[in-house]
Amino acid sequence: IMLNQVLLMGRLAADPEKKEYGTEGGILTIFRLAVERDFKNKNGEKETDFITCKAFGSCGKFASQYYHKGDLVVVSGRWTVEKYTKDDTTNYNHVLTVKETYPAHLKQRRDADGATGPGEADLGAPEDMNMPFR
């Protein structure tokens, strides 16, 4: 048995890009995740990897609606390598094909007096929507 499972947490480097595909109105959302390494290089700096993520279907729809540049998110999925030819040269794109994604950021909640405090993940989703993180 082979295992190809990836789990990452990072911040969105830009707003997600939503694309429609197929005749059924399928949704593909592409975003880049900035993931900081947990060690410093020889210059004493932490490096950041930028991972291209592709989310399809309901997962892609969720990401396109609720994620924005700078949001801290968790993604899990499988590592894929896309092969293409350009100018007679074979090129490879390394991509995380997202199976699940969760917001990891908390928005501030204001009470009636205007004071702020930690709140639930507020994604603007209706309260009656069955969300796994509420």
C-alpha cells in the first residue's frame, strides 16, 4: 500500500482564483499557501515555501467564498505532479490537490459596548449551515 497524504498550515499569499470547468458547472479554486519552515537557514532567517493548492467541487467553492489573502488555513490532500510541454521543454508543476480545508484564523467579535474579544471562526456562513468548525 502506498500513502500520499499531506497536511499543511499556512497563510494565503493572495486571494483565491475561482474557475469553472466542464459542462456541469464544476468549480476549481487555485490558491498559493505560504508555509514558513520551522528552522532557520545559515543566515539565521526562516524561509517560506509557496505551495500551489487546487481545490475542486464543494471544497473549492468554500475556499473561493470564504478565504482571502493573509488568512491562516489548514489544508490536507495529496501531492501531485502536473507535466506539460512548452517550447519543446518538459516542465513539471508540483501541486497539492486539496481534499479538505479548514480556516485556522479567528476574527474579533464586538459586543454591544463595542469591546472586542476572541470569537468563533466567523466566515459569514448562515448559522443554520452545518459547518464542522462551529
